[in-house]
Amino acid sequence: MENKSGKMVGTCGYYRGFEQGAGELGCVLLSQYCGQGLMNSALELAITFGLQTMNLKRIWAATTPQNKKAIQLLERLGLKKTRDTEDGEVEFDLVIT
């Protein structure tokens, strides 16, 4: 949410998974708000919530290979590329041991 206007500028959260302590993390941000660190902060909070409150042992995310900004964000947050999926996406994991 933008502080000045209170306008919703994006969303993030856990969308599916939850089997065996795993959850898929996803996000969407309006393009005019990219590069301001908003999603980085939001995903840091979501990861902390997933680990500490949901007790997740694995957090994963998927994006397209063309979405370089999302890939950079996921890598900055400590997720590692684990595979290319059959449907043309790349998958990233944050595995907690």
C-alpha cells in the first residue's frame, strides 16, 4: 500500500503448497512502483511469517525466465534456482534445515 494515498500497489503471499511444510510464495506489483524496494520489504516479512508463524521448512517461488527483475529479487532474498519446469517457468527454493 502506498503511504501517501493508501492505494493498493501490489500483493504478496502464500498461494499453494503447504504439504510437508512447504509453501509457494508469489507477488505482483504495479510497474510504476518497481525499483522502490517495496516488494523486497514485503517478501522479507512474508518469509519471516512463513518460517516463524506457519513453521514452513521450504518456501518456493516460480517465474518466467524472462522476468529478470523477479529473478533478481528472489536471489537477493536468498532463494536459489532449483529447476526449469515443464511449463516453461523457473523454480526457486529457500530450504531451511
